Amino acid sequence: MWSFSTFVIFMYFCCGSYSLPDKGCCIRGRQICSSLKISVAGFNKACETVIPSVKTLAENGFYVEQNQSLPRGYYAILAWAPNSLPKPERFRQILFTYAAMNIHDSCFKKPEPCRPQQINSFEPDCSEQNEVFRLFDIFLLPQTSWIMGNSVRLMVSNTFDYKNFYNRTLFRRSPDRCNRFVLHACRRPPEYDKLLHQHQLRDSLGLPVDPQARPSTLDSIFQEHFPGIVVSNSMLEYEEETCFLSAELQNQAIDKEESLYMSPSSCTDPFIEAVSPIEYAFNLTIIANKWFIYAQQEYVHYQVLKKYVSDLKMLHGFEENHIVIQRGRDNKRRMGRIVARLQLIFDKLIARHVRWAPPFLYLRNTPDP
């Protein structure tokens, strides 16, 4: 059994003070969703609400829960993606995405949103032009005193050690308010937006999802990694007719996104027919691994977009034929096609008595530091 003093020491290391968790937030994000919130004006204050960009914070401003109970003084609003740095650096340091300091408490006690005047924001690196969503933690910290401009710039322009949050010459105590958002950190190129928003510019993404699920020995894997995605016989037949697998056996560098819209003229090729069964199975295994990794990545985007569409529908009461709802259906259909392709490859491996172990460890979920 823990003694009371041991418990107090434990709470000190978690939250950086002797206060109980319902009186503050742990700077490393533990119990962040159950603490008093700081929220972005115009967005749901619920934990893991999707925020379209860092600029939204400056443009919309902030609200805090129980604002009148906020102690007097100056505050800092600091935000970062907890897993943005590689290991092991992420356990010692953070890299600010947004920082605003020297905000008087009166700013939060007005009926309108608090919009800090002096802010530093840093857009994430999107050089790879991939769709990226990141967990994004934000904290309201009470400053010990006014922080000079040079000190602010020095603090936010480089990595910042976690130990500095416990420096009482900077911050009086643990954060008074906190929250966790999902930041739409990077967007794909405009061509991809056309694929999602203007779906009429391309051929249909495939047949409607068939409610009759096809029994499969991979059912348990689908339930664990792709819940809500149904694979049917008609979907498998559709993917078989696209000849995507023949194309990838000839050229494994084919982009997965473009592959969903390609229609090779033939599903056979002399090169494919000429290779040995062992070489064919080996190449098929490599393709299966790549599609499984791709499916895991895209399922994260699918879930975020699904929640975003659901929130918009609830907020605005969109009809079923609204473009936002149509986009949601296209999103599910697209994810269904990806999983159906994975299923098709798996069936071909089984037919050749090839044992395949999906690369689960590639995107294993890890707890926040």
C-alpha cells in the first residue's frame, strides 16, 4: 500500500505541483481530456476536435471553462504535437507549434473570445505533400511575471525542455486549463482535393458498400484494425476486374492512390506467367505488406474525416444529398476498396498455401509520453 507521502510525490512528478489533478493539467498530457478546458472559438470544446490549421487559433481566439474563477495575473498559451519529435527526444523536449504569452486574465473573462496580440506560430513541415493529422495539445499556464520579448523568442524558436515547465521563475504552477485537438497539419495537393470534393471529375470509386459481408479467415484482423469496413463478394469482383494486381506485379512502384483509378487493359502478362511460383508468392507477399501498411495509414484519415462529417451533419442538419454527406459516403467507399484489395491479395496467398503475417508493428499505437 502507498503511504500518503508517496502519493503526494507521485502527483508532483505527474503534474509538476502538489495540487490534485482536478485542479490542474499534467503537462505531459495525462488526463488531459478530463481537466478544465481551453477551447478554440467556433469549435466544439470536446477533446480531440478537428482543427483545420494552426492559423485557426490566431483567427478565432480562445474560451476557457469557468473563466471567472481564473486567478489574476498573466498567462501563456502554449501548444505542441506531443509526438512530433523522434524518440527519445520527445520524452525530454517539445517543439512549439503555437505560443502566446503575457496575456492578462481579463482577456479570458470577457464574453467575446480572447485573441492574443503577440503570438508565435509555426506551420509543420509538409514537404512530402501527404495528408497528415496530428494530436495537438494546448495548455494555459500562469506566468510568474511578465516575460520579455527576447526571452519569448528564445523559448519558442527552439526545442523546449519539459523541465523548464517546472521553473517557477517562468510559471507559477501547473497549467490551469488544457485540451487536446486533432490538427489537420498537412493537406494533400489540390489534385487530391478534387478527388475528394469534386468526385464527379473521376469515375465512381466503386460499387456501393454491400451489407452482405463475405466470410473470411481475416475477419478477426479486419475487426481489430478496420472496424466498420465491410468487404463483400461484389467488391472483390470489382477489384479483380480493375487488374490492379497485375499492374503492381509488373511495377511495384505504382502509387496506391492513383492505383484506385487505373484500369490496365489486361490482367495477364507474359512476365508474370513466366516467373516461378516461389518468386510469384514472394512478390505477392511484398505487395500485401505494402497494401496493409497503406490501409492502416488511410484508416486513420478515414476515421478523422468520418467524425468531421458527422459533426458537420449534426451541427448543420445536412440532407443526405448534401456534398458533405456525399463526401462521407465516398470516403467509406474508398476505404472499402482499399480493404477489399487487401482481402483479394490475401485470398490469392491462401490459394497458394502461403502463410502471411501482416506487419502489425509498423503503425502500432503508442501511448503519449
